[in-house]
Amino acid sequence: MIRAGGLVAFPTETVYGLGGNALDVEAVARIFSAKERPHFDPLIVHAADAESALSFARDVPDIAIGLAAHFWPGPLTLLLPKKDAIPDLVTAGLPDVGLRVPDHPFALAMLREAGCPVAAPSANPFGRVSPTTAIHVMEQLGHRIDMVLDGGPCRVGIESTVLRLGPGRPSILRHGGVTQESLEAFLGPLESVTSPLAETVPQTSPGQLLQHYSPRTPLSILPTWDAALPEVKKLGGLAFQAPPCPERFDRLEVLSPTGDFVEATARFFAALRSLDASGVDLIVATPFPQVNLGRALNDRLFRAAAKAQYIDG
Ligand code: TXA
Ligand code: MG
């Protein structure tokens, strides 16, 4: 299907991707149109191994080879200067291409079998909650794609970390499955890491749009669970660990009773979806501790709560 220019949703360790042949401009255009994604937001290119992924970069610094050896297959996307073979549409006209080797047997088998790099954004309509099961993909995009490979729920549950390598020190453009702490253990201190808690988010990566991952139900972030709860008919709660007085909620999703980031991350998008579908009038949440995967979770949470910053891309 990929070789024929079709669109195949497939599981990765992070979220489901919506894949097409990255070298086929028409297939890439179809991805944008299926997602209703604005053309200024570039796609990540996936390959079956580091050698093949890095073969699409013009200059590959030693640090990229080291990162690839250490973190791939895995939830890390490296931005490197693209070769001409990668269509401008894939990178939204930017000089760098995002490259990643996913850590999922289905994704790797598909990439090997396809014999081409696969451009794939998360398999959700633009701006909406990312899919972590094949059913999520079918519900949102089933009518617009050719096939879904069902690999069960995604292990990590949020997207890859997007890392820019220079000029200057490497910097994180999107927090994700590889933590800032583990990157810094490997690279030393990173430059000016973006904070989801900042008032305005700099748009060095087009995907840093303030509003993203949005449920249809309004979502509010409370400073702590001790804050006064808004008066609504039906209240939903999205909690890292069990909040005090769970009976105040008509519907409550506790991501990890023991406070385990890995468990909470794996459940985050599915919990947001299920609250959204539950018929509550408002979802409230509190920030995660701003360490480890908590940074990536806060990033998703704050964007999901944000009001639209622009109309229709
Ligand atoms: O885990 C993931 O990364 C998933 C799976 C399917 O691999 N993919 C994913 O793709 O999350 P998407 O398109 O939903 O998010 C890609 C992010 C966006 O924020 C985009 O702006 C950024 O990566 N990005 C991709 N290529 C870029 C580039 N050349 N320069 C700057 N940012 C880039
Ligand atoms: Mg996405």
C-alpha cells in the first residue's frame, strides 16, 4: 500500500502514525489533506534503521551518529539538513528534516518491506488528541485512509522528543518520550529548552502551536486540587495520582495511583479521550511535576487546554 502511494496508519512505540512514501509528493500531499494539516507544519520521516534514516541528511555530525546509536530505535526525532531527495513539502520548506527510527516491530517490518522512507505525522485530525490505539485512528480518520495496522496500544503513549542539533548547543523543540534528563546525561546541558508553562511558546518548530491535542470538551488547569472547583453540571477530572475528594467528580481518570510517569504517560491520551466522550461539561486537571516525562505531559496538557491562537492554519 505504501509503495502504491497509499496511506497506512501504523503503530509506533509513541502514538499511531499516518504513513505515506516520503519520496512521493502526491502521497505526502494526501497525508496533509487527510489530517487537514496546514502545509507549514513539517512531517517526520521514519526509516527502519539509523543508517537508512541518516542517509537522508546532507551533513551528519558525529553527535547525530552517537545519539542514533544510543536512542534509536526509540522516541527521539533528530533534525538534520535534508538532502534534495526529501521533497520540500515534507519539511514545509524548512532546510532540516526530522528523522526517526521507531521502536515497534510492526513499524519496523513495514518500513523494511516498503523499502522507502515513510513520512508520518500522528494519525489524528490536525490539532486533536493523538491516537494510541487502532480504534482511535479508525474513529477519527478511518474514512480517509487506506489501511490501519493494529498493533494494540502504544507503549510510550506520547510523541517523540524533537531535538535540534545546532547551530549552538542542541535544544529540545518538543518534549516527548526521551526525557530531557536522559538527553542531558548523554549531551551535557541543552540550550534554552522550551517550557510549556511559558506564556507564549516560541515557534521555532511549527508544531509548537499553542493549541494542540484538544478535546472537544473545555479543559481547565487548576494550580492544585485544593483550588475551588468550577460550578458545572457534570465535572470531569484528569489526575496524575488520586486527588483528594474524588467524589466531587462525575467522571475521574487517575493516570497512575502510584505516581509512575511511564504508566501515566502511556494512559494520558486515552484518558483524555475517554473524558471527552463521557459527556462531562468541563474537564479539570492539575500540572504534573515538571521533571522527567512530566515535562512532556505538561506540554500536552497545557496545549490541550489552550484556546485557539489562530484560525484554521
Ligand atoms: O512520535 C512521533 O513523533 C510521532 C510518530 C508517528 O513517529 N509522530 C509525530 O508527528 O508526532 P507529528 O507530525 O504529529 O509531530 C511532528 C512534530 C511537529 O511538532 C513538527 O512541527 C516537528 O515535529 N517537526 C517535524 N519536522 C520538523 C522540521 N523539519 N523542523 C522543525 N520541526 C519539525
Ligand atoms: Mg501530532
